[in-house]
Amino acid sequence: MQTWEEMKELQPLAGQMLMNSFKKDRISHAYLFQGNRGTGKKDMALLFAKSIFCKEREGAEPCQHCRDCKRIDSGNHPDLHWIEPDGQSIKKEQILHLQKEFTYTGLESNRKVYIIVDADRMTINASNRLLKFLEEPSQQTTAMLLTESGQTMLDTIRSRCQLLAFQPLNAKRVEEKLVQEGVSESNAKLLASLTNNLTEALEMNEDEWFANVRKLVIQLIEVLQNKPNEGLLFINHQWMPHFKERTQIQRGLDVLMLWFQDVINQYVDRDDAIVFVTEKERLNQATMRWSRQSAAACLTYVLEAKQKINQNVHPNLVMEQLTLQLQR
Amino acid sequence: MKFIIQRDQLIESVQNVMKAISSRTTIPILTGMKIEASEEGIKLTGSDSDISIESFIPQEEDGIVYVEHIEPGSIVLQAKYFPDIVRKLPQKTVEIESDNNRNVTIRSGNAEFHLNGQDPEEYPQLPQLHTEDSFELPIDLLKNLIRQTVFAVSTSETRPILTGVHVKMEDGELEFIATDSHRLASRKIPLEQPEGKALPSVVIPGKSLTELNKILDDSEDTIEVSVTENQVLFRTKHLYFLSRLLDGNYPETSRLIPEQSKTIVKIDAKELLQSVDRASLLAKENRNNVVRLITKENNHLEITGNSPEVGNVVEEVLASDVDGEDLKISFSAKYMMDALKAVDYDQVKVEFTGAMRPFLIRPVDDDQILQLILPVRTY
């Protein structure tokens, strides 16, 4: 249950812009919300949809308890279409369904809203299909595309949407809040740099699996530094059994990336930015092993590996290649 | 909510309503069936958002009491289980009761089911249609209108508006038009227009009409048709069928129909249909199912199908009358057969305007049915 006031606190700029466009009755036909995880894109999209459909709103504020608002919350509103990736990507069929939906008149009113979550994960075919009706919107249609990486969207789609950048939440603030919730300081730092979402961070903190991730990353670094010959063995025996799902591997790589960021931070003496505060000694050793340039190169390798995982390359192969690259 | 109902009545209604419910829907609540009890009777609603069907069971009809002990209320039940439960209940009467926590109890004889219901507030609100803007026509006529046009709607989604049937009312005539841009089917019937009210012309999705055609029984009862901004309602005595409309402007089709013709062929529809069918046998897969028609002397027509890899077929048919210029024309056998089946008269008149222009098929002495087909260019 969010209100515009709360939303504006979270995202001052984007919230204000949407509120104004609503008040002045200048709702655009398509919006592209871009921002990191946990920056409130979904909440904002839901709130905006409620403002559009709610019949008892005051100003821009939806009432939150009428039939329309309730049904938007439960996903049962017949004129609000919610598209989420089906498996790895948003398929052509999903967009086709949407397209069909929009050639029909609305079920209750003629106002229609569609929200596409993770819009960057549309296949090329799907994007091109979507383009067709982004281009020729019927009058009372509003599209909201949500994405974490606006740059990977087709230019042709970007150019047809009003872009709204969601600012990353202040990591410091999240960190402080986590500490208030009783998370240890070193963990709070790590969690805050992985996610902006407070509840998610707290869940991860409770999770034994995640505690092991941190341990494994540090072990991997150890192996890379001191026993270069055992790198591949370590990957096969310790690393892979722990990371079974794609999302889990991504998480692991995120943490690995933080390590190399720390190495660079160490070089440039940005002590307060360092995430692995308890591992000072190891970091010092690491600066002996990796120069500033090679640490930067390592970051690139990790990013590439992340991308490959998304592209369905076999995780084992990706990790093996990555270890070889990092040892170089 | 509480009521006791005759099982047979309930089964029939449930079966009708189930036709609208699809298990593959993006809106979770639509997997359910809405049950509404009021003093007048019980109303069941099912929907897949494109079409919605409401079935009404009156409290009593012709002195026969169907529903007793009604306490008004409403609930949404899982459509996956409810129909089977009702069908297999042991006794002639069924008691259905729901409490404030949306727990539903279905009782019949010694059997007792407890189902978890869903909030009826979550269910889409169907528009309350005004009965003033409506017209009535016999069910069998409506079924004919649908049958004679709906086959010609487009199946491709590239021009979505063509997947519907254009229904308009003009000068005391009701007209159904469907086209997929290669052929066109149209049927008019005279209809008394309600005084001073012009019904808006609408485009009804072909799929909805096909579905409606399946649900309606052939009978001479009347059906009432009402149109609103975004839905159309077909209403028989106890069955309401609602469909969403297609959004957009239907292309202007009246200009497509040629006014003069150069060659007019009058022929027995069945004979032509059968010979085209035979000629198409060899040309089925490739070549778009094309057959060729050539006018010969003495009112003879030659119909040929040719497929170089397979072979060819030639057949001569005797027409009752061939008037005008000689002609060689090729067309899709499927379209021709569909059109001839839809015309549904013994004698038809085929009007050609040259090999590259569309041609018309009409009954000899009935102007209300019209089928138009575009020829195929061959070399």
C-alpha cells in the first residue's frame, strides 16, 4: 500500500513527474521506467495504474479500497495487463496476446493499461511486435515498461517512450537501516551494495546459503592467489555444487565483482567504499597479485561472464573460462 | 448466500456457462464461475474476458418451482471442480450455502462438499445494457446470418479489424459483412428500425460469433441484440451472451462491389460446387488450390485443375445460361466452395467483370446474399 507521498520520498523526481502528468491530464501513451533493483519501479507502476482506474480518487491519490484498487492489487483487474518474462525471456506469443487484447474494446471501460516487467528481456521478435503498437497507440492506452538496463532496449522502443530514470537508493541509507535492524556492520555493507531492497536484504542476511556465498568467494580468491593450479578443481568441487540456479550464479558473480571493486578502491585509497571491511589483510595481498589495470580487466571478465549466463551458456564452462581469465 | 435448486436445471446452466470459461487466462479470477442469488432466481456467469455468458435460473417458471429458500448473496467458485461436483451429486436437489468467510458448502442427500470460494467483488463487472437500443430477430435467422458471413473473416492478425464481422443498420436493413481482403461475404435482411434511434455500426469478433452459433439451438424463438460502446449482448430467454467488440474503423466495402458485369453465368450451385471440388483435388497443396474456369460454346463451362508434378483434371459443366463476353479466369477453389456453400440456393448467378476483376456470386432471385471473390493471376 503505497501512496504518492511515500513514492515521492523514495523517488522524488519520477514521482513528481508522474503525479504532475496525471494532475494536468497529460498522461503519455508509453513510459519507460529504468532503475536498479528495488528502486520502486513496480510499486510506482501499480500506483499509477490505480490512479488511472480508481473512480474514487482524490486528486491523484487513489483510494486504495475501492473495487478497482483492490483488483489491481490482486491481479484481477480485467483492463490491466501484466506481462512478465516466461522463463528466460518475454516471448513473442505474450506480446501477440497483448496485441490481440488491444484490438478489442475494454471489458469494463475503454481505458487500458499494460505493464511489461523486465522489458529488456523481450526477444527481438517480441520487441518488434511491441513496437508496432507502441507506434500506433489507440487513444486510451497507457504502456509502462519496467527495466533494469534501459540501454539494452531497442532504440526504436526507447525513442517512443517517455523515459523516467529511477535513482538508485542511497546505499548508505540502506546500510544504516540494516544496522538498525540488527545486521552486523560488515554484512550490512555487503547487502546494501547488492540490493536496494530492505526486505530482500534482510532475507538474504537470514539465509545460510548466502553466508556460504561470501565464504566461497573469499576461498576462490585465496585459491586464485596462492594455488593457481587448483582453480579449476575448486570450481568443479566447491563452487558449482553450491550455485545451482542461474540467479544464484549471478549472485555469486555479483559478490565476486564487489571483491575486485574493493581491490581498486584499495588502490585509490577510498577506504570508506570498501565492502569487505573484515578482509583488509587479504585485500592487501590481492593488491600484490593484481595491478590496478588487471583488476579493472577482471571486472570486465566478470561482467562478460554474467552476460553469458544470461545467454544460456553452460554455467560450468563460463566459470571455468572466468577462472582462467582471472588467473592470467 | 443460500438456496436449494433442482439439479437438472443447475447442470444445464452450468454447462452453458462453462463454454465461456477457459483455463488459460491471464486474469486468475476468470478461472472461476460467479454465482449470484437474488429473490428472482439464480444467475451464473462465466467469462474468458472476450466473451461472457450469463445463465439465469428463475425462482419459478410456469408454476414449477426451481429454486427454494433463497437468501441473496454471491460467490465465485472454481470452475475446474464445480461442474463435475454438480453432475455427480446423488439427489435431485442441491443445496448451496456460503458463509461470510467465503466457505461454500454443497449438499445433496448425504454428500457434502466444502469448497473455498473467491470474492465476487474481484469478478469483472459486466455492463448493464439498456434494453431500449436493441432489436429482435428469430434465432434461426441470426444463425443463418452468422453462418453465411463468418467463414470469410480474416485469420491473420496483421489487420485485426478484419477478424470481425461488420454489423450495421441502414435504411431499414441489417447487414453483416465479413472480408479477409481476398473475398467478401455479405448478407442483408430487412429489419424494422426502432423509431428515431440509429444503432451504431459495430465490429463483432468472428470467434465470438462462431461460439454464439454453437450455443444457440435452432429454434424460432426470438433473440434480442443490444449494443453498447464496448460490448454487444445477445439475449434469449434465460441466456445472456456478451462479447467484446473490435476497436477501430472497418474499411469501406461498398465500393469494392462492381456495379456492372461483362459475363453472367447462371448455374446449378450444387453442380458447380462438386465440379470445383473435383478440380481442386489435384491442386490442393501447392499452387494455392487454384482452379481455372473457361466459358465454352453452348452454355458449357470448362473447369480445370492443373498440378504439373501430379497431373491435371478437366471437366465440362453445363450452365443454364451464359451471357456476355468469353472468359478465362482462375480463382481459389476453397473460396469458391465456401461461397457456394454459404449461398444456400439451388440456382446461382455468377457475375464476372474480366479475368482480373473480382466477381460476384448471388442467388438468382435474391439480392440479399452476396459473395465476392478476387481471382488469382496465373500465366
